[in-house]
Amino acid sequence: MNYLLVMPKSLGAIDHFNIFPIGLAYVSASLKKGGFSVFTANMDYIEGDTYSILKRLLTEHAIDVVCTGGLSRDYRKLKDLIEAARAINPEIITIVGGGIISSDPLPAMRALDADYGVIGEGEITICELAGALDKGGEVSNMPGLVYRDGNALVQTPPRAEIADIDAIPFPDFDGFDYGRWVSSSGSGLVLTDRSCPFRCTFCFHPTGEKYRQRSFDNIFAEIEYQVERYHVKCFGLSSELFATSKKRVAEFCARIKQYGISWSCCLRVCDVDSEMLQMMKEAGCANIVFGLESADNTILKSMRKGITVEQIERALQLTYDANLMIEGGFIFGDVNETSETVANTLNFWRRHNKMHYLNLSMISVFPGSFLYKHACDEGLISDREQFLRDGCPLVNVSKLSEKEYSDLQSLITELRLHPHVPAGPIRIESIAPGGECDVEFNCRKCGTRSKLRVSFWFGMETRCPSCGLTNFIDPFESALHLLDKFSELLPGDPAVALWGAGGIYYKLISKYDFLAAERFVLVDANPSQKGLEICGKEIHSPDAIPGRNIKTVVITALSRKDEIHAALRSKYPCVESVMIPAFDVTEEGIVPVLKQI
């Protein structure tokens, strides 16, 4: 049989950043090592829609089996892929793996309507399954599977975790255009271990319960391969527990220093000390990611984090003093969350947000986690299949009332738009017609003056060449904001739509107070944002445009302006005028304006 392993478009995308779905690459490598006939496709790098891409690949390679996988949040992408494959060839066999299957196998299989699901680590299971499919063998005694038997689903006993993860072949990078992903993301990816011994309430580990580490010989053999093959100059180490011991950290630092590359890793705040941080800095570490989650000790205990606020405070300060970039985040909505614990975390965030890159979000109740089981037991999730189909929407498992929860969700959505780690004074030297600016700026910490080319509307993050800390550069803040100039093309219509409840909307409404007036209606096509309030404005679906007979729309989601403009022309005939934020160059400076498109 011929097997096609497919990464759907934007698989692994989180907050507009695409994480390489390395699990499929591991499975592909194992199948190829096993001698099976394997073809691969990363749809992010193939022109066309899912159906047309699949039709060409299935026909060209005479594919018998389509394999894919992902997390629970990827349900829609995986479902669309399976449906397209079946529409092309009703006899095609479909196999799905990853967290979406491992976390809650039976509901996932019913929702996806796949033929086989791989539970847990897939490298051994997929090869045994492929061997059975090739020879017409029996699968009922094969551990780690869920499969269809007529109209019924059968789940076999679990498969033991792979004890020696050094024995797993390196991921099939070439099969999924990893080199192009490295070029676009600016960083390579190395998995240094699997699973985690901790059991935080919001987590699920699809690779099993036993924590296992790769040997350094194995890790550095892969690093050398990626450096030589893909010219990787920066690595993100995907490790739940990088600092299991100071001795291991010291050995890693000694070995990676010779490559002259930069790298980032995840640390627990309780493992940090100044000596280790300095050692990591000298070995090329540029960025540390901390799992903070809350700044209230009651909630940290409820989450089973095994850390304290005092340890968080200490770790952040030590890391900042070591001139290492910090990333972390707080999540709201634990089962014991109250308005008081929310306030404690937000107050901490406000005190530290300009020093460190600290994200905010609501807790997601993902299948397989303690919170998911709790929500099911309490009747908060009554239909597990529908929960997947709906994209794993937010569920209030906290002690907050529904009104408090909704208000908090709105606040967090708005606060996420606040600029993180803003640079010191910025001066725009020049600006191109497309909006690319040449700017000078001061580092937020050491004051070093640097130059950079950056988008006027979107800005960007950059590391200071002197101290290494990240600064956010936003030329928009240095523009000349003239209310009359910005609003001169706006008609006096009773209602004007602002389409896009993101960062540019936030920038505009913070500079031009008149946009807060009731006649400006905020719309966004993201269903998860409907009903939230951003800067005092409720977010409506685009159906509000014909509902209020809106004739003028300002597109504030500039990254999607062509898509939104096409939707306005095809679906909303009442719209007569479409505008976008633009700029004029004057002797006094750069002046934001609105222009017709």
C-alpha cells in the first residue's frame, strides 16, 4: 500500500505563530525506516485548497492510506482533510494520531469519522498497523489503537511508552519542508525529552505519563544535522524540564557553546539560580520561557504547579539581571479562581509587564486534562463530540459568575493588545510607500541606540545588540496624530463599521477618541470574540453591517484587508465605501489618515 502523511494548512498555529507539527515528522521517519511506501505533504507550502491538493497527490501516487494528526484544537482542519480524501476516493483508509485521539479516543473518532486512531506515541504503532494493512493482518490484539469494526468502535489496551527514545529516528524534516519553516520562523526546533512528571490540571501529555530524556549524544547529533542541512542559527528546545539538574545544564552548555548558535528553553521558576543563568547566557541562551500561570499562591496550589509567587518573583528578577529575554504567561479561570485571585495576578502583571514579555489568556479546557474531566463530571460539557466540533470553546469551571467570567474574558482580550516590552524613544528616519520604516530607537534597558527597518502599522520585536533583551518597535507611536486629518474622509453616516478587533483597532482607538462614539460599530468574523467588549465596544459579527444598513466600513485588520474587502464586495451590497488606515508624509512628520480602496 501507498501511504500519504499530510500536515494540513496551519496545523499547530497558535496566535498567528505556526509551530512545526513535529509529531507527524517523527511518524513519517519511522514508516520510512520500516520500508513502507511513504509520500508526504505539508500543505502550508503547496498552492491550492485542500481538496485540489489531495486530489492531485492521491492520483499521482496511487495513495491507499491517508495519515494525519494533531491536537484537539485542530479538529476542523483534520475533519476537512478526512472529508476531502473520502470525497476523492470513498475507499481510502484514514488514520489519525496525536493529542486529539490520545486525549479522548472514542468521542474524537466519532467526531472525525476516521478509520483508525493511534493512541499515545505513534512511531511503533503506525509501523505495526501499516504492516497489518499491507498484509491483511489482524489489529485487534495490537495495543495503542482505536478502530472501526462495522458500526462499532474498538479500543485496544494501551501501549507502553517507548523507553529508549534515542532509538527513534530523527524526524523526517525533508518530507515536510522543514527548511522553509526554519526560514520563515527564524528558528529550528529540537525535542529533548518526552512527557512530564508533573500533573498540572490544565495539561495533557499525549506522549505518555513517564518522563524520558534523550541523551546528549543523540540531541547534538540532530543539532549538527540541522545546522549543516538547514543552516539553523537559532534553536528552540522543546523540553518540559530542561534543568532537571545543574550538572545536566552545565554539560549541555559546555557542548552547545562550540556551535556559536543562540537557543531558548523552558525552565521552572523553582530551578533558577544566578550561576546557572550566567552559564546559560555565556553558552548562547537568549530566551527563557517560564510557565507562570498565576500570581496567587492559592491558584498555583489548585493548579498543582508546585511553585510559589515568591519563586516567580525571584526567577524573573534573576533572569532580567542576567540579560536574558523572558517569556511567560498567566492563565485565568482555574476551578478556584475568584475575583480576588484574578486581581492578584493582574496587579502582578501590571507591575512587571514592561520588564518582561508576559502574556495573558483564559484557561482552555482541553480533552485529557483534569479540568476537562471535571467539566464533564459537572455537566459543563454535556456532549464531548460536539465540544470538539465547536473547537473546544472556553468553559467557565471557576468560582466566577457568568457575568464576572465574561467581563474577565473581555478584559484579557483587551489587555493582550497592550504593547509588550516597548523600546525607548523611536525616531522615524524615512518611510516607504508600502509602510516600511527606517527607525532609530533606544533599548528599553541599557539605552543602546540601534537602527531597524520595520512596518509602520505592525511594528516588530528585536533583540538589543548590547544586552540581548527584546524591544518592541512601534513607529505608529511616533507619528503625528491629527484628529481632523485622520477623520476628514469619514462621512456623517449614523453608523460606520470598524472591521477587525485586533492590534490596529486598539492603536487607533487609543489615539482617536472620536472612534469610541456609538456610531462606530466594531465587527469581527472570529466567532469566539462575538459579544466581548474591547475598549468599551462590543464586538459584533459582520452580519451587523446589513442589519444596520452600514454603508462605510473601515478595515482595521490590515493583514486580512484583501480577504475582508472581497467579502464586503460579494456579501454586503449595502456597503458603498471601504477605507483602510494609511499615512501621509509631511514636513512635520508621518500623519496617519484614512484612504479609500
